[in-house]
Amino acid sequence: MSDVSFVRTEMLPEKAPPVTSAGAIGWMRENLFSGWFNTALTLVSLVVILYVLSAIVPWVLSPTWSGTSLNECREMLAAAGHNGGHGGACWGVIRERWIQLLFGFYPSELYWRPIAAFILLAVALAPILFSDKVPGKLIWFSAAYPFIFPWLLWGGTVWGPIAAAAGFGIGFVVYRILSDAVSSLAGMIGGLVAALIWWLALSGLAVSALESILPIGIEAVESRKFGGFMLSITIGIVAIACSLPLGVVLALGRQSDLLIVKYLCVGFIEFIRGVPLITLLFVASTLLNIFMPPGTNFDIILRVLIMVTLFASAYMAEVIRGGLAALPKGQYEGADSLGLDYWQSQRLIIMPQALKISIPGIVSTFIGVFKDTTLVSIIGLLDPLGLSNAIRADANWNGIVWELYGFIALLFFVFCFGMSRYSMYLERKLQTGHR
Amino acid sequence: MLLYDTRYRSATIQVIALIFFMLLAAWLINNTAQNLAELGKPIDFGFFSEPASYDINQRLLDYNSRDTHLRAALIGLLNTLVVAVLGCATATILGVIIGVLRLSHNWLIGRLMTVYVEMFRNVPVLLWIVFIMAILIETLPAPRAFRGEDPAASMLLGDTVALTNRGVYIPEPLFSRSLGDVHMLGGSGLRFDISLDLILLLVVLGGGLWVSRRIKRRADRIQESTGVRPTTWYLRLGVIVVPLAIVLTVLGFHLGYPALKGFNFQGGTHLRNSLIALWLALSLYTAAFVAEIVRSGIMAISKGQTEAASALGLRSNRIMSLVILPQALRVIVPPLISQYLNLTKNSSLAIAVGYMDITGTLGGITMNQTGRELECVLLLMLVYLVISLSISTVMNWYNESVKLKER
């Protein structure tokens, strides 16, 4: 009787998975063609994509980069066989006018100034945005930047921004002296009053005196020469930078126990959020001068900046309020139990956390404000959209539409998409693992 | 000192804040009064009774250029509401579809919807409005292209809808045995007509819905007592549809189709390009935001909810309607409200394509003609404020009713 039992002594080699469930085919079966409904969806979307691409790609790839007028473009297209000269883009307009779409009517020999301003902006933002990758000393440059930025763009005497910055210095010195001598509240009030007196009464005299002794300055540029993306970015940046502190104050006011302060803040926020930006821009263009003392007449861009800042600050306040509300009550109580006063607990405990929670909201407010800067074209400022109308008024480019809109849309897309991706990066970086 | 005594501290701060606020307000009002006196135009709303002498081509009520500025503003207000309501409805439908499709397991469709959302969210809405307006004007055929034996363009849906570069013509509802209209407020600037046909239809529809609800309640009661639910869907549908059909037949309901006469289409309802462009752009733009809201709302419901519901033996459509949707709606509704508000406010960009909404009439031509900036802009803000606050009140009320009932 022989032993017929069999025991395998070594493992069999693994078999490769069937071709239909691995690799490209498996992936497609799982993700594109699982079930009749998904297959239909896939086929429909493929048809849509092909249709859209077949319309857009030949249009984009048209050899008209060197055209100097719409007619010339059409001739070039007809020569290249693009059905009758209408089947392609006329990129000549972008080649000829892209610089205008970026800078408006800013004097061309002074282009270095806005460019320098925006490059320095990146330097000034670096310590705030990427705090772990750049030296901390750079934050002093960030503090000085708000005074350098308008000086570079508008030009004029160097003493103006220096005097404006000196106001903060004077206020701070008075605050330190008084808070040591009397009390911190008296210091705060005294510092504020001193700074206000300096800005409203003395700084003008000081600037003109210094100007006559030591005239240092660069060529001044009028506001009406501003335009294009430079204008959009300027409005966006100023409104965003000013609205953040204002929004924090309004949000704190809205959360406050002081009824009158609370209702003033609620009234302001709800009023601004209840009306469209365009009505606020109408206020900027027609009414703001009426609200000021008789004889005041200040610059249209400044007026727009004020109204856009107020607009953005109301939205910012709501975003930050959301962050404050999301904070557990224990944080407030913990701060109280440590014996911190209201401002200390806000500065050291509440705000850092609340701002971190509200980052996605803050960035989407930023993006919204930046997109809304296009509305200034309605009150006659030459932002990219306003310029596209001006370009179309030129006889050479009369009738050109898609190329300009496409170019403007692309630039806006790049900026806004970049910002939203940055916010995602920031969220991940600040995530301290509470979930 | 009042500030250092905790009993009076908050009152002191509030009084100081109030004084500062009142000083600021007084300063602004004083400046305004002085400036207006200098310009020689004291605040006066008399211009509302003067003839507007400009035309409004897209309107719901009758209007001609001899009507007053007040009537022009009213027409503008109605136009704003029309585009806001249309836009909110389309944006919601589109947004829900796109949001759900973005969560699809189908890789291609998910990516396609992501591209859509990013494309619309990251480009200004004003650009979309003028862009779509340009598409309508440049690519649609002129009315004369519909003429002749072998026309270059043809009407859609069995010769009922005409897409032209002057606007879209759709069929209009007509009644051959109409009950007529009631004219309200006679010859004043606020006059309007109420169609008795419409009232009758609404009454019949409302009655049908009421009876249908009664039938549902009865079915509920039977189900609770016996455990068996009687089949009622045909009854419930019937009590709504049958009376409505009878009334429509009695009134002689038919559609008036647009037809090419002379240089243009006659008959039907004419939707101007400006309305279509604004409506489309606002819907497509807002739909991208709504899609994100819907997606995050659905993703916020944990998988355990679905699993628990199926463990209880619920069918998949009951899981959706009884478990997932009520919870997802709670997350979706508040941000959705603010999107509706945004859409309504964005409708003020109508001025860029020449759609005569309240910004185009009161804040546009009326303001420029009469030079009454202060009155016009303040009234314009007031109108938008009232619209916004009413939308948020209604929506907050709804939100309250779906809120999680907590102890």
C-alpha cells in the first residue's frame, strides 16, 4: 500500500490579476464604465469634451500673432485656410495691447515703479505668508511697506509717506510715556489724540517745510492714468489689507456684551451686506464728496478704495465672527482664569485660534473682493474690462471680443486659483491635529 | 472714576461710543446739508411725479416714456425680482446636479465638474455677464436668417421657440374665453392689472393641493391603525390635474406662437438678450458655488447614517428622503441663503448689459436725468436692503423649522 497523500512543500507563485481588473483596463472598468449609467455618462462627457475642444483648439491655434489690425488678422486667417477668416483668434491685439491691459495709461517710462511695488509686495508678504521659511527680521520691512507702496505708485515727495509713518511713531511714544506715568487707558487715548493732531494739523506744515529744505521725490502720477490689472490689484490689496483689522474690530464689537456697541456694529455689517457693491461705488463716485466738509474734493481712486474697504470689512467681520463662534467656550474661560484682561486674552488666546479657523473664509473673501474690483469699470475707471471697451473703440480693433475677454479671464483665473490653492496649503500647515 | 468702577464701566463705555457715533452722524449730516444748500438742491422727491421720458423694453407691466420716474422705478424693481427669482431657481437646480455629479464615482465626470466649478468661481461674474451677452449677440442668427425658402436658421422645438440675436421668442399662454383683468389703482404710477384667469387657476391649484394633502393624511391614519398603506398616488395626482385641466379647457387655453413678420418676430413672449445673458450668467456663476455647498453638505453626513438606516430595513429611496436629505439640508440651507442674497445683489450688474433693473432705472437713467444723486442712491440702497432682509427673514424662518431640535 503506497502512501498517496500529498503535501505541498513550497508556495505557488502568485498569479497576476486578470487583465480586466488591473492596470489601465481595470482602472477604466472601475472608474469609467461600471454599470450602464456610468458608461452613458462617460460617453456623453467624452462627446462634450471633444466638441468643445474641436471648437476651441483651432480657434486658439491661429497664426495671427503679428497682426496689427482686425482686418489684417482676417486676411492672415484666410490665407492660412481658416474658413473665410472668421475661424480663428486674432492674437495681434494681445501682443499690441497686453502691456496696456496690465498698466492702463501709466506712463511707460515709469513702469518700473508698479513692478517694483509688486515685487516688494511679495517680499513684504513673505514673512507673513511663509513665516517658517524666511528670516523674521523681514517683518520690519512688512511694517514699512504700507508707506512705500502708495509712494511708489502715486509718486510725489518722499516726505508725505514719512510724515504719515511718523504719526504712528509719535502716537506710540506718547502711549509709552503716558502709560508708564498715568495708566494704560490714558496712554491709549493720549497716543490716539497725539497721532490725530499730528496727521490733521501738523504733518502738512512739516511736509511742506521739509520739502522746501530738502526736495526729494519722484515724478507724481495722476490717478486717472491708473488702469488695467495694476488698478485691480491695487484696489484688491489695499481693501484686503485694511479690511482685516476693521473686520476684527467689527466682529469683536458684534460679539461684545455692550449693547449699544453691539447694535452699532450689527447695523453697519447688515447694512453693508444688504446692499450691492455697485451702490456703494455709486456713493463713491457721486455722494462721498457731498458727505465731506464743503470744498473737499479727493481722488476718485481713494474714494473707491474707502468704499471697497468698508464693503470688504463687513464680510470679513462675519467670517471672523464665525471663527469666534466656533471656538469652544473653555478657551474664553481658560483665559479669564489665567487673570488675563479682555485685550490680552483676545490677543494671546482667542484671536490666534479664531483667525486660524477662519482662514478659508478670509481667503474666499479676498478672492471675492479681487473679483469685485471689475465693478469699478461701471463707474468709469479703466480696469481690464473698462480698457477692453477702450481698445474696441480703436478703429483697428473694432469688433474684437473673445481674445480680450479670454485674456482678462485667464489672468483673473490665475490669480484667484492661486489664492485658493494657497489657502488650502495654509490650512494644512496650520492644522494642529484637532480632528 | 466711572471707567474704573465695574458697576458703571460698561455703561460709561457705551455712552461714550454712542456720543462718538452721534457726533459722527451729525458731522456727516451737517456736511451734507451745507453741500446741498451750496449746490442749490435741497432733498426733494418731487422728481418722482415728473415724466421719465425714457423707454424700458423688457417689462412686466405696461409702461411708456410719458410715465413717471416712480413707475419707471417700479418696472425696474419688478425686473430685478424677475431675474433674481429665475436665477435662484436655475442656480439651485444646476448647482444640485453639478454638486452630486462632482461626487460621482465616474472619474471623467467628476473632473469635468471640477473644471466647471473652478472655471466659474475664479472669474468675475461681471466678465461672465458681458461674455455671455457677447456670445448671444455674435453667434445667434439675425431674424432675417429665418426668412426665405431655404432659411439659414430655423426655429426650435417644432417651430415654437426662436433664438435670435435680438433675443429669444417663446410661446405665450393665451385664453380665448378670458375672464378679463381687474385694473388696480387706476391711472396712478403704481397701477397694475390682475388677471382673473390667473387668480382662478391659482385657486383651483390651491384647492387641489389641499384635497391632496387631506388624502395623504387619511392614508397616514390608515397606515398607523392597520399597518397597510392604501395606494393613493393616482387619486392625489387626479384631484390636482383634473380640475386644472377642466378650468383650462373652459377658459380656452392655448399658446400664442412667435412668427416672423416683417423684419422681426411677432407674437409670443420676447425675452431680450440682456435678460437672457444676465439670467444665464448669474445662474451658471452661482451654480458653481451652490455645487460646492451641496457637495460639502452631502459629505458632511457620515456613512454610519446610511448604514444604520439600511440596518433598520429602509429602502434606498427612503434612506435618502428620511435620513440623508433632512440632515444634509440643515448643513446646506444657511450658505445657500447667502448665495441667493449674493445672486440678488449681483443682479445689479444688469447695468453692464443694459437690462433695466432697479439699478438701471432709479440708479441709472433717472439719477442722470434728474441729478438727484442723494435721493436716488439712498432709495436704491433701501430697496436692496429691504429685498435682502426679506429673503434672509424667510430663509431664516425655514432654517429654524429644519433646525436640529436640541434639549
